[in-house]
Amino acid sequence: MNEAVKTLDGWFSLHDFRSIDWPAFREVSPADRDSMLNELQNFLGDMDITKKMGEGEHTVYSILGQKADLLFFTLRPTLEGLNEVENQLNKMRIADYLLPAYSYVSVVELSNYLANHMAKGEDPLQNKHVRERLYPELPPRKHICFYPMTKKRNGVDNWYMLPMEERQVMIRDHGAIGRTYAGKIKQIIGGSIGLDDFEWGVTLFADDALDFKRIVTEMRFDESSARFAEFGSFLVGNYIASDELSLFFRI
């Protein structure tokens, strides 16, 4: 049996994509729409308090195309905490018009493929840079890109049959491409083996949406992607600040 990868795991992650029933929402009276939006703003205000306490993170993006209209992206220390946020949203009046489109559950992770940067004997959870990646702050970048991915298990292109040393080399080469986009793209890797349909959920934040195209194009030519990666759907969106939600829903 090959050596299995080990991971450090941080906050649990929920990408909750919703489609808006605009025809039905147009039929709601202006007073009722305002009431619903106030309830949603209060909900996000409570989420801001949780964020300030260091007990989680969240952000909201408007999604382009017909796959979804909104993304509520939430990080919490436990699955129970994520479930509570999801249920609170579903119980609000405006949820009648926020139809589930897609969701993804994962946990923010770092793997021991890249463990050599740690000092020998150091507790990784006491390392400032490791903690920043496991318990990340979600930046208010203009754009977001989310996609799930899996490593192939087909014939000679079976990632899980490769020796650990070979996998480490490929992951380091893959990561070297990402480091050339430092400052332009913030990346969060969610491990989802046993939690969702794919093996990872990748979230990218950038102020220039073309950086998503550039980095994914470069990485497609990297061996670890060209030979071993299978991708799900890509969803891209624009940032919505809390005080801009009412404008987004304006009829």
C-alpha cells in the first residue's frame, strides 16, 4: 500500500449557491421586500460578530451565468456550526425566493506534500503562516472563482498508485506556479474526500478576473493537472458588500 497523504485541517467550509426566483420576488410588495432584506441584513450582521470573535468567516458574491445567482460562502469550526448557519438562512422569509442551486462541503486543509518548509520538531498549528491558511480571512476581492476537482484513478494515470516522493515533486512544481500569482490571487483549498462528490474544492479570489484564466491555463500544462486532474463546473462571481445587498435585490 502506498503512503497516504496526511493533512492539517482547519475550518469547515460551505459554499451555498442559490438561484433567485425573480418572477415571484417581483410580486412581493415593496414593504415586504424591505422587511425581508432587513432580516437578511440582521443575519449578516450576526455573522459579522462571529467573524470579529475569530470563530468563523463568511462572504457573499453575485454569480454570473445560469448556474446560480448568489453564493453564501461560510467557514466555521464545526459541521454543526455550518449547519446552523444554513438552517438560519433557510428559515428566513427571503429563503422562499432563494432556491438551492448547488452546494459544496469541505474542510480547509494543508497536506504533508509540502511539509518540508516546517522546522524539524515544530508544531505546525503554532506556526503563524500555517494558522493563517487553515483559518483564513476571506478577502473582499472583486471576484471569486470556485471549482471542485479530483485526481484520476485510471490505469497508468492513477494518482494514488504513485510513490509519495513522486507525488511530492509534482505538487511542489504545481505550487510553484501558484506562487507566481502571490498578491494577485488568494487561494483556499478545501479537502472533501468523504465529505462531497469531488476530492477538493478550490476557491480563488482576485481583483482581476483574467488572473483566474491565466493561472488555470498555466496549471493545465503542469503534469499533476495534465495527467491526473479532473475538474467539475467553474462558478465565477462579483463581490457584494453587506451594504450593497439591498441594491442587488432592488426591483
